[in-house]
Amino acid sequence: MVAVRELHELADFGRVCALFQSIWGHGPGEDPISVEMMRAMSHAGNYVAGAFEGDRLVGASVGFFAAGNALHSHVTGATAGRGVGLALKRHQRDWALERGLERITWTYDPLVRRNAYFNLVKLGARPTEYLPRFYGEMADAINGGDESDRVLAVWELSAPHVEALVRGEPYEPPAVDGSAVALAGEGGHPAVRPSDAATVLVAVPEDVERLRRADPGAAKAWRLAVREVLGGLLEAGGRVTGFHDRAYYVVERA
């Protein structure tokens, strides 16, 4: 069973750095956050928490207070396949609500299907802004030098659909009848299909991390296509309302 608690000790912050290095493959001095920064953030009352299986650290998350009565979750890493990420997010939500916050925000790579599925379907967060090259070039083992496009996810903590998911009720997928596929995958490559439909589907590759290693050109083509289509829809006021068939963003035009 996973137990989540706030962290305050230097030794625990060191364990967090070691965990993050094992997940992202950072080199020395390339950690997404330092022991010193976690110490300062924790002491100032921000969110620094770890997930444990017994005495073993299996996940951690660091966030800070942000504009709009929000907590911004800066970095979260978790061992896959044990429900650790969900346990961390549930703890983070309780922590934020106890402090009167209304939402939690974070950024994620829109090309990573499992993250999109987790954020939209398991949590009920919604991407609201497309951020090209947000972190510059990232040369860790996961990002592999790809351009660091991100979307800003907003988790409205008391939204009815979020509360329903927290209660364990099944995900209610958005209706896609009459929608058009604005970005499809054809033979492993992206295919843009312009459409003026009110609701459109935007595909992402099956496994972009594997694709970066096997075919960097195809991975770059997907990056540019998602930037053009999903980024363009969000910039024009479109709303992402769900993630269809574990493969497509569902976007309603403004």
C-alpha cells in the first residue's frame, strides 16, 4: 500500500533527487530540482511530498503557490504501475483544498499518451494552453533532445466531474458523434486533415519515447503537427473536453 506524506528533512530531499535521477536519467547537476530548493520551498510552506511503500520512496512531487488561487505542481515522478501517481495527486488535492485553493496546474508533454490519459481520464484535468519549447532543449533519457513543447493542465478541484472521479465513479467520455479527425496517424506518421467541424479529434503517437529512439524524424514530425493542430485550436479558444480511445484529444471549437 502506498502512503504519501510531506517531506521536511534534508535526507528525504536527497532521496527525492536520487529517485528523479533514476526516472529521467539526468546527469550530475541536471536534476529538475535541487535539495536546497526543496528545503527552501518546504520551509516556506509549499508542497513537497513523497510516496512510500514501506520505507522505500516510490514517488515524489514538488509544487508551489501560484496566481489564481492555485498550486502549481512543478515536478512529479513516480515508479510506474503501482498507482503511485494517483496517490500523489489525491494527496496533493487534499493538501490544496485544506488551504483553500481552487485548482492545481502543471505542464506535461502532450505527445505522451499515458500522461494525457492519466491527466484527463483518471484525474479530470483539462489542457488549457499550448506552450512551445517551454523548457528549451532537454537532453535527459526520456526527452532525448526533443523540443520541450508542453500544455498547461488545469485541475479544477471541486468541478463536478473531478469530484465524481475522486468518488470512484466511472469516467464519462465526451460525445464524439459527428466529430472529425483533424490529426490522424498513418503508417506511424502524422497526417493533418483540415476540418471545420465543431468537435475534432487530435491524435498523438502510440509511444513517442520509443519513436524518438527509433525514428527521430517521425517524432519531430509528430511534434510539429501536434503543435500546429492542437496548439492552433487552443490558441483559437478551443476547449479540450476529453481523451478518446486512449489516442485522441477531443477538442470543441470556440
